[in-house]
Amino acid sequence: MATINNTRKKKRADKSKGSVASEPTVWQPPPATRPDIFMTLPPELRNIIYEDVLSDTLPISVHPARKVPTVWGVQLSIWREPPLLRVSQAIRSEASTIYFGNNDFDVEIPLDRMAELSTGIRRIVGRCGMSPFRSLRILIISANWYSMENGRILAKLFHQTGLLASPGTRTHQRRWSGGSRLDAHMVHNCYGLLQAALRAAAELGEKGAREAWSEDEMESRLDTWMELCEINRAKRSSPKELMLALQA
């Protein structure tokens, strides 16, 4: 009998060793949340606020510096948007079309950084739809024949986003000339054959979008464009002769 009692006590002792005493949980209040009062306003009133905050009477300089700016060693995007568009995803979605559709944009960029500009514009088109800009001026600087491969990126940008490569200039009052409501102006701070070649690349992309060329057809036309650029550069043709050859 004593043996049975000792066996039972041993089993209870073994069970008590395997069990871990759980500490009582302390109740914690949920984190305080502030209601998003702004998003409860009527959409019409929110749009008025967006237009008042985001609209500018002068063209907005997207990236006037020739070097990529950095903050604490981190390279910034070429396309910097106002702080309001970074408040929340909902505000960004609502206000982007007003910001890009109500302003004129003035982009100054070296030709060898055309891929950065193309990426930024494609993101905006993906967010706001085709032709999101009221007007966009692209000033290409520091172009040379060694960076002309970036002209293909320029042409594809116009081909795939529906931008219009309408020629334009700017007055000293920073106002646009050449008509109103143009999607894009192409202005070049380079000379002669380079300017003609870049002008033709943009127009080639615009024509491809207008005539719905396939990607393969666009690539074929750009191969011809590169060949003609090299031929006319070697022949020292005039800009007018190069334009005529490229448009043939």
C-alpha cells in the first residue's frame, strides 16, 4: 500500500516539474489613434485645398542641378514631389492629378541621365494616366555623340507614354510660348547635329505612339536612326540635312 502511494506522489511531482508557471497578463490599453479628419471632408472641398496648396503660377524646376543631390549620403530621386503627396497613399492618389495637371514643369537634365527621367515620368503616368502634364519642358544638356544611345530612351519614352514632342521655347518671364496646353516641349542646350538628332528621336517616338507602332517596329526604326546619325555625323552634314534624312 505504501508502495502505491509513493508511486502516485512521484507522478504528481513529475507533472509539477514539467509545468511552467504562467505569469498573469497585464492589460494594456490600445494605442491612441487620431481620426483622419481631412479625409472626412467632401471631395469638392478637398480638391479646392489641393489646388490652393499645389498650384504654382511659375514653372516648377524639377531638377535644375547638374549633379544628383544627396542627403546623408543617400541619392535622391530626380523627380521630387511636394510633401503633401507624401502624407498618405489616399492623398497621394487624389492630389497627384491636380499637381501634375495644374502646373508647368521645367526639367533640365544631362543626356546620360535620361533613364532617370524616363523612370520618373513612367511612374507618374502609371499613377495619373496618359498625358498627366499640363505642360512639360525638357531641356537636354551635356549631350555628346558618346551618349547618343540615350536618345533611344528618349524616343521610347514618347512612344510609350503618349507625350507630344512639340517644339517650344521659353521667354525671359518664364512663360511658355508655342501655344497652350502642350504636353511636352523639347528644347536642347546643344548644337547642330546633336540637336537635330535628339529632336528627331523625340518626334520618332511621338509618331510611333500616334501610329501605334509595335515595340519591335520601334526598335527597328531606332536602329535606322542610329545608323543615320553616325553616317551624317561622319559626313559633317548640316542639321537640316540630317533632319531631312531622319524624316525620310
